[in-house]
Amino acid sequence: MDKEFSESAERIEARQRALRDDPKIASGRIALFQYLALAVFLFLISGFWELQVRNPEIYSERAERNSIKALPILAPRGKILDRDGRVIVDNHSSFSLILSREHLKPENVPIIAAGLNLDQQELERRIQRFRNRPRYEPIIIKEELTPGEIAFVEAHRDANGLPELELVHAYRRLYPRNCVAAHVIGYVGEVSEAELNSPEFIRYEPGDVIGKAGIERQYDAHLRGVDGQRQVLVDNLGRERRVLGLKPAIPGKNLQLTIDLDLQVVAELAMEGRKGAVVALDPRNGEVLAMVSRPAFDPNKFATRIRPEDWKELISNPDNPLLNRAIQAQLAPGSTFKPIVALAGLETGVIDDNFRVRCPGGATFYGRYFKCWVKGGHGVVDLHKGIVQSCDVFFYNVGNRLGIDEIARYAEMVGFGRKTGIDLPHEAEGVVPSSQWKMRMFRQKWYAGETISVAIGQGALTVTPLQLAYAIGGLAMGGVWYRPHLVKDPERREPPRVAKLNPENVVKIIHGMYGVVNEPGGTGARARIPGISVCGKTGSSQLASNEVLKSTKLGQVLKDNAWFVGFAPCESPEIVVAALWEGGEHGYMAAPIVRDVIKAYFDKKARLQRALVAQSTPRFGPSLGTATRVQP
């Protein structure tokens, strides 16, 4: 057995010697080795070509990022000033926290969220939002860090190794307290996914802070600066060692508004605790002197990133505080529309100085009885008395003679039914009904009985407070309408829109509006200001018909809206103010709001004139009798 095993081993060894000695086999092995060596060499050469020749900048940049970190220098937005140069919106210094995703460790996310009082799921969603962006792009995860949060970042970044965190200096918006001019100014916020997908925001990147509403949005490109960059050398733990380069940020440009902060505050106080709007214009150039909408919101809650609970509270509020009622509330103007109907009647020749109507407290048209707001009636009424005492029956008859299309033509002439073109986003158009409008909207003909309600500013007619101030201001100017605007531009030379009106007819309307405020029986006596010739018109508009209000409990809830529009002085107006008080019931209740704003305007004008006189009045020295001027 042992002998057989020994012979078998000898045969195997002999065969192996023969294979080793075979030159063909040896050369094959050598060739195989050579091919393998060539393949490795070609692989190395291709990698070298990719690295050094084809895309050297990409790999060089990746290598540099292992030791060089680029940190943004956030540019401050431009300040917003009032017409006198006083700061309305400013910036304040703060710290924001940047998360570097290159150094991010998933296990650190819960620690970061807890230390910074962030919702972990919200933080994870924010990180996920940037998943398609280059990893070297940092993201801001929190603004306005508290001293305690800053201490947490410094301590954990140095001691416990959180290289993904980086503090950067930032400027955050500082808005006025008490929601002053909130709807005019608007607010800022982080650009959303939906906005990034629209052409308007094609220049923006995720994480950018943009104007979201009001002036902040309308003039975002002007207010927005250009961020800078700071390049620093860091070690393998991400700690900063040396500053390599600095590209300063370019601050945004300041923006001066036409708003007069003094008038704005007076209008805000006049609307305190009420729902509605106030608009004050200079009819000579279209400058907006004040614009208020109530209820309002606090823009400071948006200055960083609004909390979900705050946003939910705003959008669920039935009073809709985010709605700018000055340019978006579309409501029936009530009797403030009567001067327009009167103008249409005079201009078309439907009525003249001899036209009179007897008002017994109501009148029947097309089988329906329409009441006047005074139960006992106004007696015999002409144009002047009709405006002064706001007689509904008088204007029922004027509107019936005109017809809906003539009423619509003059309503559109003064600016109703279309946007004024003010430099604010989302302005509403309102509605001017006509026979064509009804056919287009409802595929129905217009019935003559519907005109009666429109003639006193009811029915389908709706306007915004801005449109009302714009329309009456242009009428008071004799048929000259300047486009309302909020940004003060000395080089602005936009021509006004002019209508050819009979000056005598315009004077009759203005004389009637003067009587509303200053004559016995005038409905707007509460707007009277001693020494100032104020013209105005009251208006009360229903939200539902009398039948509906009587048959349901809505009458206790849907109180009439109170309107008042006034301007001064009558001869050459410098200011026109429209006030809407939702649920104010009677137009005369809104008159004091307009009165206060107009009075504030002329009180300020008088103070400035006295100061100017004092500056130019010579003052004589007590001994030498030499004249010295008082220094301003």
C-alpha cells in the first residue's frame, strides 16, 4: 500500500516538472501578467486624464473644499422711509445659524434640534428640501438666535464636535409696533417651492429671503442687496483657522414713500378697534399720504420665519387680517356714489337746475316700492338738497332717467370697475354693472328695475376705498385723475387721465358736497372743521336686502357699512380721504375718521409754515441793534 502511494506521488511530481519545463505554458503566463499590468496602467492613465485634463476644476474645487469653507455675508435690505425721511422699516443686527451638509452627521440632527429649540421633524424636512442642491451649499436653519442658543453652538462646535454648525452675522427686518402701515409695507419671508417654480422668482435660490407682500414685494429688487462671501481655512474638524478672502455684501437701496407718518398714525388711531380702511391721497399728484387697513397683523412675526401656530391663527381668523381692505375690499359704496350719478345726470342733460322731485318717503318703480332712508321723506328736492340730505328718491329718479349704461359709463370714467394702478400687488378691480356686464357674467338681460338700486350705490356695484378716494379726488380737481402711487419719485412725470367735463356741473357737485358738511340738514356735519372748507359725502351700504334682514337673524349681524369721503379745501383740494367702517351702520359715523386725518394734515401744514416764518424773521440784538437770523 505504501509502495503504491509512493509511486503515485512520484508520477505527479514528474508531470509537474514537465509542465514547468514546457516553454509554451510559461510564455502564456507571462503574457497574462503583461495584459493585467497593461489594464491597470490604462485604468490609472484614464483616471489621471479625468482628474488633470478633462475636469480639473471640479476635482480641484472638491479638494479645496476639504480645507476651505465659503461662508455667506448676508446683505441688509434697504430701509423704508416716509415722505419726510423718517425711518419706517429698519434692520437690526442678529445672528443666524448655518448648517453645512458636507459635515452633517445624521446622528447629530436630534442634538441640534434640541439645543436650538427646533422641531426635529421640521428640521429634517428643511434638510430634505435641499437634497437636490450641491452639498457644499449651506442652509440657514434658524434666525435670531438667543444668547443661550449662541452659547450652545459655540460650546458644542468646539468641544463635542459639531462641525456642521456655523454662526453668521445677519440683519433682520424691524417693523413698527402696533401694526402701523402693516398692509402698505408688507413683510418678508423665505421663498417657497411654489414661488421658485414661477417665472417671477427665477433668479432666486432656496433659502433666499424675499418680499412677500406690500411694498416689500413690489420693490423687492430695489430693497434687496447682494450677498457677499468670506472664505476661511478650516482644519479636519471644520474649525476656522484663517481668513483667506473677503467679498463684501452690497446693501439694498433705501426706498422713500409718499406716506406721511404723522397722518398715518392719526388714521391708525381713528380705526382702532374697528374693521375697515382709510385712504388719504393728494389729488394734485396721486401721492398716497396714508393707507390703513384694520384688523392688521404684526409684520415682525414674519421677519425671521413665522411660527406655524402664528400662521394658522392668521389664516383662520374670520376677520381676515391679511386682507388689505384699502385696495382689496370690494363693497357697495352706498350714497358716496350719488355725486357720480348727479354728474352723469348733468353732463348728459337728463337733469338741470329746474329738475325737482317730491320725496314722500319712497317711490314705486316697475311695480316695486323703494324706500328713502328718511321715513317721512324730504319733501320737494332739487339737486343741491338731494346731495346735502342724501335723498334716495331723488337719485332713484335720476338713475331711472339715465339708465344703467350711462351710469356705468360715468362710473368707469371716474375710475370704478378697473384697477387704479397703484404700486402694490393684488389690487382688486371692483364691479361696475351694465347690460353688457350682466349678459357676459350671467347670460341674462338687464332689467330696468335693477338700475334703481345702482343709482344709490347698491346692487351689484362694488368699489374699494382706494377707488373711492381716487374717483372723488379727480372729480374735485375738475376731471383730472393722477395714478395713485406710494413711492416718492421727484422725477415722476406721468401724465394724468383727463375727462372733458363742464366746469359749471363740477362746481354744482362740489357745492352740494360742501353743504353735506357745512349746511343745516347736511348728513356729514361731524366732518366739519372750523376754518377749513371741507366737502364730503356720507354713505351707508347694506350687505343684504331689507327682506332678507327682516326674515332672518342676519340683521343683528350684517350691519350696514359706513362710508365717508371728504376733501379740502373745496376750491383747490390738497387732500382727499375715504373711510370705510364695516358694520358702522351710518355714514355719518365714519365722518370723524376723515375729519381727524384732514385736520392733522392742515395742522401740520400750519406748524411748518409757522416754523418757516420763524426761521426767516429777523431778531434784533439787545444792545447793538444788529439783526441776526434765528437758526433752524
